[in-house]
Amino acid sequence: RMSKLASALNGARFNGLAHVEEAGLIGMITLRGDLASAKVKAAVKAATGCAMPAQRKIEGGVEGGAAWMSSDELLLLMPYGEVEERLAKAQAKLGDVHALAVNVSDARAVFRVSGSSSREVMGKLAPVDFAVGVFDAGEFRRSRLAQVAGAFWMDSDESFTIVCFRSTADYVFNLLSAAGNPQSGVGVY
């Protein structure tokens, strides 16, 4: 008998300065290799439908996306139920090139922070300038959220997607909720 699939926090939500919600199950593949390689670029396209992202950028989104994690690493995004099929497509395109592609979906949790104060909520937790014109839709960072590792991007002018390790999901949800407490407004962004 198979276990029932469940996200880290079963859709936890908080409303305050911004709306915080766990996004549910999202498919993710870590791809490491030479990002200038034609085979790696072909693997990204096969798995996500997206082009290779520029440094600190994301192409697409959770339904099909490629995010720059470092000079030799990408995070590929897709619907959860399609990961194995898309991983096989990526591996076929990689062929014998020196690279690593692995399903990390169940090791991650995903949150969304949205609303007019979403930049302020994120600004309390990560060492990033979230000012309009500096960090906008399509910008991607792999950084810290208080005491834990995280990655995030803007989907729109008032919406962020955050990825963290599943083991830190409760901590990250509590951080985002505390930063979004209605009495905690600072008004920086």
C-alpha cells in the first residue's frame, strides 16, 4: 500500500502584512554541470521547456522553470507528477557529459509570500536589497532566511516563491509568519 503524498506542512497559511502559504508539492531536479555545455542546455530545455537562465535569474516558474543556483548548478521546476519523466528526458540529453541530475522534490518545501508588503516581509529575513528596480520579477537568489538556507524569486511585483529544505519547513513558515505580523510593519519597501 502506497503512502499518501503530502507536502511538508499540508498547505499551512498565514495572513498579516502579506499572505504566506505553503505551495504544496512541486517537482524539482538539481542539475549540476558545465552550464555553457550544449548538452546541459538541451537537458534544461527538455526537462522544463525553458532556456538556460542568466546568473541570478529564473526562466519560467513552478510549472516549468530553470533557476540559476551557482556557476555549475540549476534548480529545475515542474509539476510534481512529471519529475521522473522529465528527469529521464534530461538524462537522455546529457548523454555522456559529466553532469548530475537528481530528483530533490521530496527534500524541499515551497512557500509563496504575496501582497503589497511582501518585499518588507522578505527584507526582514534575507540579506538582499528588495527595492523595486533592484530585485524584480525574474530575479533569483540562493541565500539565507534568518538561520537556514533558502532560495527565492519574484513571480510578480508583489509575489515571491521560496524554496527551503523540507526539514526546515516549519521554521521557515514561522519566520515568514512572524515577519508578516500586522504589528511588525517597518515601511522600508
